[in-house]
Amino acid sequence: MAWSNWSGSVTAPADIARPQSEDELAALIRRAAKVRATGAGHSFMPLCQSDELIMGLDRLAGEMVIAADRKTARIPAGWSIKKLTASLWAEGLALANQGDVNPQSLAGAMATGTHGTGVGLGSLSTMARGFRLIGADGDAHWCNETTEPDLYQAQRLSLGMFGIATGIEVAVVPAFHLTERIEKRRWGEVREGYDEWAGQHRHIEFWLFPHADHVILKTLEPCDPCDPPPSTTDMEETSFRRVLDVAVRLPFLTPWLQRAMMKTRFDGHRRGPAHAVFPSDRTIRFEEMEYELPRAAGLDALSDVVGWIRKKRLPVTFPFEYRTVAADDIWMSPMNAGPVAAISMHQYARMPWAGHFAVAEAIFRSFGGRPHWAKRHTLTRDDVDTLYPMAERYRSVRRAEDPQGKFLNPHLEALFS
Ligand SMILES: Cc1cc2nc3c(=O)[nH]c(=O)nc-3n(C[C@H](O)[C@H](O)[C@H](O)COP(=O)(O)OP(=O)(O)OC[C@H]3O[C@@H](n4cnc5c(N)ncnc54)[C@H](O)[C@@H]3O)c2cc1C
């Protein structure tokens, strides 16, 4: 059966293999000329695409092993964030931060620098402490800061090019509870206050429909233990779907629809275990581009993009999402030059997105932005070299690990061969 990513924009004719043991996985890798690993297929770029073989790790046998100091745990790499965080919770542990959703695999999320929001909190890649990889020759080995340090550095944000991960050692923290607050605020007020508020909340983010004057602001704060919150699948998604169905047929109504929608109440409050409060349900398919910008430039860049959409009355039907992520030292991380504002631009999957994304991408680039590797971008090999001083070292590790380019596909070959 043909493979497709979550949004439906990337498909592949390749066979999908779901090995249940490392030996089975190694034999498949040895036999293949080309192979790509996949997790939940949540990436919008053609990262998992392959004409020959796609490897799913969700059925691989394995157990979680918690270190004696309870600061790290070894996890089967194909486990979803949902399964991982529920298992950690049962042991009184948690991940320090999570993204918007939790079906992604741990390996897939780390491979692309997936992140949540919080000025003091880095991406999931920063939580990696070691990887067990099956290489292009089918042999298994662990890498970490001291064993094969260059491979480890590259593997922290790997795009799946350095081997197939079967196990990951990840940093964990004591379990904690969160209280979530959602409120409607004027866009002008948020522009003024966001940077100050970001320092006051463990997690803060907002969504801005480009044609509306109000934003939806969300904060998460640690709180006392409490019961799990009710499920998030919701009235809002149902009414939003109706709005989108109108916009597909009558795109010129988008500005009016968004202003009308933002007249409704958005206030909300829920509490519960962190792993149950971090993720939301995302049942409406969209396409997404995300740029990470130097934090000081984020709000100006967003204003420019939104100003252009308003001026042209463009039918960009989904809200922008604005988050903050801490700096890191990962070779190919868009956070490696300092803390960033992460701005996601979405479009309903049934509506045109490429032209809108292209203009916005040029604006984000003009503010010093670098794209999220899993989300739509049009970087060339030269762009990669300009934006990432460590790109050539990353490529040389890749060449040493996989001289025949077994783990490359056309998209990655253009950037990293
Ligand atoms: C609804 C939705 C919400 C999202 N929310 C966020 C968010 O809040 N924050 C954010 O930063 N991103 C977000 N993303 C992006 C998403 O987190 C990334 O695309 C992530 O990589 C998806 O994980 P996955 O398991 O689906 O990986 P896939 O998309 O399947 O694969 C991603 C990469 O990982 C590699 N890979 C997968 N498994 C392995 C393995 N075992 N060994 C080696 N390489 C492997 C693949 O080859 C590929 O290069 C979201 C995407 C969607 C669709």
C-alpha cells in the first residue's frame, strides 16, 4: 500500500516494512539499496519518501529502562510521544516539555528538532543523551557524547540520515502537573506585552488569524497535583471545520469569516498531568511552514507577513502560531545561534498553500529566519551552507556512516550528499 504523510501532501510507492526485532531490521537494511525510516509520518517535507523501502519502527520489541539516578531513560525509538509520556508518568517521570501533539515517534521528533514553547526550554533533540543505531551495514552500535561523539552530535538532529535508531536515551524530569489558561487578547496588546510575559510563564504561545484583530493566548504553569483534564476534542474544531468548508468554496470571505469567528469566546481553563495537558487534538488536516527567527525579530516579522496577507486579502485560513524556544548547540538546529521565536504558518490542506508560503518564507528569511526541517521550506544546498556553519562537518559524518547513500532520498541528496 502506498505511504502518505499526515497532511497527504507527500506520497511514496515504497513498501512499508515493520520489523519486530533488531535482527529483522538489520537484515532488511542489508538487503536494501535505499531505505528511509518513518515514525508517524507527521513531517510535511518529503523526509520519509522512498521509492524502495520505508521502515516503520512502531512494532519493534523493546522496553523502557530508567537509569538508577532517574535522570534518563532508555526508550524504544519507535515509541510515540504519547506512549512514552504515559509510561514515564506511571513511573513518576515526565519530559520537561512537549509539542502541540503526541502521536509522533520519539525518533522522528528528535530527528527534526521538534519543540514546544518556553523561553527556558529547548527542543526534544536537546533531551537526547544517546542513540542505538543500526547502520547502513546492518550493524548495531550506541553513540553518545563520549562514544562516537561526532556521530552523536549529528544524530541529535539527524533527518534520519545516519542510521535507523532503535533505542534512545532521553533526559527525564520528575512528573509535574500543569494548568492551562486560554484567553482572547488584542493583537496590539500582545505585540507590546508578549516578550515580557514570556519571561513570566513556563510556557506561553499565541495563535493569530491573519485577518482578525484578536489573538488566542495560551499559558501553561506548573500546579498542584490534580486529575486528568477532559478530552480536548471539541466544539471548536467542529465549528472551525464548518468555517473552512465555506472558505474552500468562497475564499474571498476568509477575512470576514475570521473576524466573525474571533467575536466568539475563547476563554478556557483546564488542569492535569503535564503529559495530558501539553498535547491538543489536531483532526483537521493542514499544510505547514515554520520559521525560527532571532527572538528579538519575531514579532516584527510576524507583523510584516500578516500585513502583507491583509493588504492582499489572501485566503490564508489557518492561524499563525507563535512560540519561543531556548538556544541549543546542535549542529543543524535552527536554535543554535540563540533563542528563537518559532512562527508557524498553516493553510487548510484542501486550499492552495505553496504561493503564500513562498512570499512569507522570503520575509522570514529577510529577518534572519531558518526553517523547521520537517515543515515546508525551499532551502537549497547553498542556503544550507550559508545558514549552518557545521553543514560540511555534518555531511562528512554522513559520508563516513553511509558511503553509498543508502539512507538518502532525492530531497536529502540535494541538500546533504
Ligand atoms: C499535527 C502536527 C502537529 C505538529 N506539532 C509540532 C510541534 O508542536 N512542534 C514541532 O516542532 N513540530 C511539530 N510538528 C512536526 C513534527 O513534530 C515533525 O514532523 C516530527 O518529525 C514528526 O515525527 P514523526 O514520528 O511523525 O516523524 P516522521 O515525519 O515520520 O519522520 C521524521 C524524520 O525522522 C526520521 N526518523 C523517524 N524514525 C526514525 C528512526 N527510528 N531512526 C532514524 N530516523 C528516523 C525520518 O526518516 C524523517 O527524517 C507537527 C506536525 C503535525 C502534523
